Amino acid sequence: MSKKPTKKQVDTATKILISWKKKMPYYYATAIIIVFLIVLFQ
């Protein structure tokens, strides 16, 4: 049932994954800061 993805689909998915990898540290830092602030103001 699963069709093989086309070359273009694979390239697009790869680009998205690479860009996410570059942005991940910022998301983690933001999440940690938010959690820290919530704990601080409890």
C-alpha cells in the first residue's frame, strides 16, 4: 500500500529535517526558560 516517495519529495523532506536540526537548540532553550519561569513564579 505504501508508495515509494519521489526524488522531489525526499529532497523536500531532507531540507525540512536539516532546517529543523539547526533550529532545535532554540526551541529547547525556549522551553527550558518557560519551564524555569513557571517554576520561579509558583
